[in-house]
Amino acid sequence: MPRLPLGRAQLQQVLAASRDVIHISDVAKALSISRVEAAKRLARWREQGWLNRVGSGAYVPASIDTLGSELVLDDAWVLVPALFAPAYIAGRTAAEHWDLTEQIFKDIVVITGQTIRERHQKRQGFDFTLKHVKPEKIFGTKPVWRHNTKVPVSDVHRTVIDMLDDPALGGGIQQVSDCLNEYLKRPDRNDQMLIEYGDQLGNGAVFKRLGFLVERRDDSAALVELCRARLTTGNAKLDPALDCKRLISKWRLLIPRSWTPGDAD
């Protein structure tokens, strides 16, 4: 077999030593060169069509033909730390991960501490739905290994709270209600953790929605009282995306006229 040109041999060396997303530090370490020289190598390989740039100082192999590489990106999750950190997989995407829903969504929901200009972004052929929060509001996550990349994902409790905080992240309030019911059946259900996360997030609408959705359940009386004790002034909408004009005064919650109490079961 003929020897590869030096530049391509070095790229092969970098690919073998790197994770799913290649950073300047990966090249510097693999080739024992400076960060400045590593950045130049990456730029050159990109110009030659071997790599695609996905973020600042972050690259992925351009195709399966890249030196026979099998590292072609097939999992959108591995892009999240490189593109959006500090960030985590959230909402309906996390709900699917934790088996709270059987629905499969095309987009990947990400909560990020970065300021974002566009809520919906397409990167490397993948659709991302983004929500910005202050970095100190990033908590309640667990690391999940996807290929060779460690990706933070909201734990099952934070997943529920995030969807109650912003029903759009869950695919709408009916989907959120279904996920909540699945959560309440789980052996790792933790009502106190829900309350603690809700307190830490600091949005009173979370407790109004949660209390309303669980009050008819036989197994949630204590949870209902914890939510009732945290009622804030003013009225919130069950789902801001819906026409909510019917007021449930005891929860200070506006709900759609078509929503009946049985919908919360």
C-alpha cells in the first residue's frame, strides 16, 4: 500500500486519537505541536475538503471518504458540547431518552447558557431547537456517553420541570401532561426533587401547572399541597401557545375552554 502524504497521514493520526468532534487541543496533543500550528492544520484540512467546521475551533470529518474514517457524524448529540456549551439536552428530546414518551421528534432540544440569535438552527444537517437560560440555571443534569463524547442531559426530574416551565419544549401541554403521568408511575419518582428543582428555577407558573395537572390523582395529595403552598400572585397560562381564557381561580391558571378536568388525569 502506498504511503499517505504527510499531511493526510497526520490527519489520520489526529482522527484516530480524537473524539467525535475534533478541537485544536486534540491536534496539538496528537501531533505535539503548538495551538497556533494546530489551528493552521485544521484550517488547511478544511480548505482541502477533509473536514467541516461546526463551531469555533471545532471540526468533524467531511465524509466517509475522509481517509476511510468511520467517524462520520451520525449523532447530533455529540455536537452539543462543541456548539452550545454550557448546555444540555432537554425537553422532549430528554423525555424520549428517559422513556417518558414513545413519540420521536425530528429536532434536538437544547438548553444553553449562550446567548442565541436564532431559536431554530440547522447544523451539519441536524435540527436544533434552542432555549437560553442564565448559566446558574443549568443544574440537574447527568452525563451520557454518545460515541466518544460526554453529553449532559437533564435528569428525569429536571426534564419534567423544564417542560412545565416551558410547555413548548415538551411539544405542547398535552404532551407534557402525558410525560408527567409517565413520570409519576416510575420507581424513581421523587416529588421532593420536583419541588426543589421548581424552587431553584424560580418560575411560579411551574407549580400552578404541576398542581393543576396532578390534583385529581389519588397518589399526589402531598404534591398538590406543596404546589399550593407556592402559589404566586397573578395568573399564568396552562400553555402560552394556546388560547387560554378560562380561569381556574384556585390555581390562578388560565386554561383553554376545551380543556376538561379529565384531560389532567
